[in-house]
Amino acid sequence: MEFIIKPFKSEDVEKVAELKEFFEEMWDEAALLSELSNAASIAVLAKNGQQVIGFCAFSAVKEEANLNMILVHPKYRKNGVGEIMLKEAVKKIKEKGATEAYLEVRVSNEAAINLYQKFRFEQVGLRKNFYKNPEDDALIMHCYL
């Protein structure tokens, strides 16, 4: 499967927002526009032709970055999309000066945890009942970039 990774821009907002069909936690168009105007935000997306198939957003302030969202369209999972998006986003946050990163992930999301471990993220904490629909705890993960 072919896809490209590119920086998130205003012309992508509508297509990225369409991912909300598959992900309840996906930001709406207003939140995506807000993300674009946030100087701390670094976001990339994956496209297959004209279809947005993935989105990844970090916020980076000085040395510290936080992964705010990463998602891949269900039809395109297990094709390396998430890994390549994350690699590109990490490259960009490092260029911005980040030396470490944090994220939260559902304890039940083994695929995501395995992906983050490839990037040397390690569990540093737990947030009980962090997620809703379905209710789940969150692992807090950290890595030095």
C-alpha cells in the first residue's frame, strides 16, 4: 500500500475531521483549526491518494513534548502508517528542541503500546479510569529523544 506523510495544513482540516467517523476522540474541525494556530503544535498526516488515513499531533514546549493524538483509519492499520507518522512527528519535535516526550495510552491498546516501545517509550505512571467509552486506565509513557 502506498501513502505519503505530510505536514498538517489548513486545507486538510475537513478530510482529517472525517476520521471522527471511526474515532470518537478525534477533534472536530474547530479544534483542528485551533491546533493549526497553536505555535506549540506539530502535526502530520498520512494520505492514500486524496484520502486522509492517519493523523498524529504533538505539542512541544521547550524540551518537553506530549503526544496529543495518533490514529490510523481502521482499513489501513498494520501497514506501517502509524510508525512512519510517529517517526516523522518525532523528527519534527526534535527539530523544535524537544529532548523528551510523554503520552497516555489505553492499557488495553497492545498494538499502540508495542509501537511506542519501538520508539523507546517506557511506562512511568498510570491514570486510573482516564478513558471513557469504554472505561479504561491509561499508561503514562515517557522517552528521551
